[in-house]
Amino acid sequence: MKEVSFKCEQNNQRIDKFLAEQMPETSRSYIQKLIKEGLVTVNCQPMKANYKTNADDVIHLTLPDLKEPDITAENIPLDILYEDSDILVVNKPKSMVVHPAPGHYSGTLVNAVMYHCKNHLSGINGIMRPGIVHRIDMDTTGSLLVCKNDIAHQALAEQLKEHSITRKYHAIVIGNIKEDSGTINKPIGRHPTDRKKMSVHAKNSREAITHYTVLERFRGYTYIECTLETGRTHQIRVHMASIGHPILGDAVYGPAKSAFHLQGQTLHAKILGIMHPRTHEYMEFDAPLPEYFQKLLFHFRNKN
């Protein structure tokens, strides 16, 4: 069990909403479940989810220990860009979740690499994320690094922390970007009202820097390369939307419907460059564009 307490500073806010804002990684439905089970008290008294807060309320939660499910190895084909005894670099397909989470305990990249690597995966991130040192969104494709041992994991995690890893993404955005290149320097944090989104207007935000270069211009769309200086959640998607050029197909930060019936954002992690954790030599991996992306470019080029 874990005990957590908060002191409320505002009046007339539902207690479940207040707690969801204080604990952004915890779902509001789970908080409501805790309230129903009597594991949330206000000034030492149990309350219902529709209780409205008062300034100076002391809210206390008892969080049960989480039971992590058994994650099984699955024989899922992998598009391997590189592999040695320390690292594995794969070209992640669209619609594949990187690691297990509620609602996605099978069919993930972790299930696949567990089968491929057997017991040779780093354990630093626990049983739910073996070998995973970074991640990309479910509908983002491209280069993803997997660590086969803890030494490799620690070395590459340090490179990520120092922003020394090369990460270049290709994307098609809506609208025509006038400049040939630019830098977006806007901090990113959890969206103030929609907890599933990130925002450049969040109170508790962290530095986020994206450099972009125009590769081609089409009628109403622009093909770009984005280089990450930092690696915040949804960074490229949030940054491009913030300057009025959301990524084509991104229903979260752009139009709800895509003209091309796409399955998520047109975003591909193309180039990944690292210092090898054992040899200390610089290595760069290039994931070819997925077929749907190539077809879109062909369509735009022939339409212009």
C-alpha cells in the first residue's frame, strides 16, 4: 500500500477531478474506484466522487499495490535494422504498441522482442518494459532501439538524458510552411483539461525543442524532416500543431477526419544515431519509409 496526501487550495471542484489533475498518470475512473472503495478521505472522512472541495481540505489516498500481469513472449515478425550482443534496432510498424499497458497486454513490441531475444533483455525498466530505453507512439513508425543488457541500457539512457542521440523524423503536415527551416522552442506538459493530450500551454511543462526542415512542398501539404533536441511525449505532433501545421492524419492534434483515410499521424522515425554502448563508435540507422507513406508522396508528386 502507498499513502498519498494533498492539501486543496481551491473551492468547488469535484474531488475526482482535483485528484486526476494532481496525479496525471492515474485515470479518473481509477480514482473514482478508489473513492467508491473508501480509500479516499477528506479531513479524515470518506467522501463520494461528486464531493466539491473546499480550500484547506486535506485529501488522503491509500493506493493498493499494483499487480503486474505476466507478459508472454509472442512469435511476431520483426523488421530488424541492426542487431548485435548489446542492442537491437527495429523498424516499428504502424498500430503496434511499444510496451504492454492496460488494454494492450499482447501484440506489443515487447512481446515480440521477448520471443526474439529470449532472456537477453535489460531489466532496468521492469517486467512491463524489458529492453525498452525509449518509445514512439502506436501509430508512429520507424527506428526503435532495444537494449539487450543493463550496461547497454544505462549507457543509452545517459545519451538520451544528454540529448546526444540523433533522432530525425519525416512527416507530412497540413498546409504550406513558408520558411525552409525553423526551430520550435516551446515547453510541453500535460494538457490542462484533456489528460490524454499534451500542450504548449501547460503549467507544469518541460523544455521541448524541435528543429524542422522542408523537404518538399505540395498543394496544401508540406513534407518535412524534424530533428529532436529533446524527447517529450508527442513532441513533434504538439509542436507542429502549435504553429498551425498539424501532422496529416493526427486526429488528436489536428482535424478529426483525414481526407486520405489514414490510421493515425503520418510520422516516421527515419534516422536514429547513437554511440555504441560497448565500442563507443557512432552508428546511424535509417528506417525506410513505410509503404503507405511512399504512396502518399507519390500521390502528391503526381498531383502537383
